[in-house]
Amino acid sequence: MNRHSQAAVMFLLGAALLHAGSTGLYLRYVKAGLQPLLLASGAVLSVGALATVWYERRRHRTRQQTHEGHVHEGHAHESDAHEGVAGEGDAHGGHAHPEPRVSWLLLLPLLALILVAPPALGSYSALRSGTALQKPYGLGPLPGSSGPAQLSVVDYASRAAYGNGRSLGGRTVRVTGFLALDGSGQPYLVRMALNCCAADAQPVKIGLTGQLPPVLRPDAWLEVTGTYASRLERDPVNGGPIPYLRVGSVRPVPVPHDPYDETWNN
């Protein structure tokens, strides 16, 4: 891989990062807050690749000018000049050590980023990982003053598990997540929470009870409207708390633009 090939790979990688960062594709890999850093990285790689091409072209022109200068120095030392130029060419070209072929492996993550968009983690991962719910520092007032309060899975689970539902004030809530069914058929509303990227995603689970649909399909995204249920159980994986929500109504919804929940216990 010569310098021009390196620049091409670096430019393609930078362009792929810019594409992922300017669309929703990056949300499959990292949380939304990292978008500026992703765009900055793509810009730096692209500019670095263009600078490498410019530097190589400039160096090539300098070599040509130096060669022409040696040729026109004088016919008396023409043979010596040719030998010096040849020796210089050998030093720069013939005896140069090429970059190792293993550097072409840099194309693999590039192809993976361009060709493969991994699906968001679902019920299979959620049921094999313990809940990531932790005690919050504080619980503020519910959003809005009337009607169902729109809460994230993490927000409702925190209020129900650690506040005994007091901060919910008897309000009806609306929570969106995907469905997971354990071995006994118990349904859970789940959202995978991110700390940094999809590699460290962990589930936060809410048990569902009450008026449930007769047919439940794992990984289906649902908007659940209901009220606080005092039932609380322990996750069999890590012993973490899993609060419950008494279901009043359920509505299927499409997969959200950002399938992960970044609302860690604030």
C-alpha cells in the first residue's frame, strides 16, 4: 500500500464517518451525544487524506525539477550527473521498504461500516443481561400537568422502584419500549440504555400486568399507557429491581429513530 492508497483509504473512512454522523446510522453504534466528535473525526481524516495527496504531488514535482537541474548542469559531467540521479532514485524508490500488506485490513471496518448496519439489540440480549437500573440522585416533578405523562423506561422504573411510586402522584403514564418474554411468558417492556456505545448497552426492564393484548410478539415496539403497580421483583440475572406497570392500553409503534435510551438515572 503506497501513500496514495493510504490516502484513499483514509479519505473513504473519513467520508463514511461523516455519512454516519450526519444520518441516523451512527445511533446504531454510539449515543447521540457523540455525534459532534464523530463528525470532527471524519473531517480530520478527510482533510488529512487530501493533505497527503497534495504533499506527495508536491514532492514528485520537486524531484522532477531537481532531476532536470542535474541534467542541464553541463555536458562535461553528464555521466556523473546521471549516476547521481540514478543513485538518488534508487535511494528513494528501489530500496524503499513498502508498507506491510496487513495494512489492507483497514478496509474491513470500512466495508463493515458502509455495507452492514447492525440491528439494535433486542429481547435476546435483554433477557440474558441483568437490569442496569440504579438508584437516582433525585426525582423531579413529572412533565406536564394533565393527561398521561410521557416517561422513558428508565425514568418510570426509577420512580417506581426507588420512590415507591410517590413521585408519580397517581398519574397515568405513557412509556415506549420493546417487548421481551421470559421462559414463563411474563412480558417485560424494555429499553437498552447506553453509557457510551452499543457495546456497553444494558437493559432496563419494566414488568407488565393488567390489560395485555392476547397475542404478544417479542421485539415488537409498544407504547404502553398505564398506572403505577406496587409489585416489585428481582432480576434473576443480577438481582436488580424490576418494577411493574399496570397496563391500561397498548399501541404498536414503529422502531424509534434512536432505539437506545440515554436517560440514565439523573
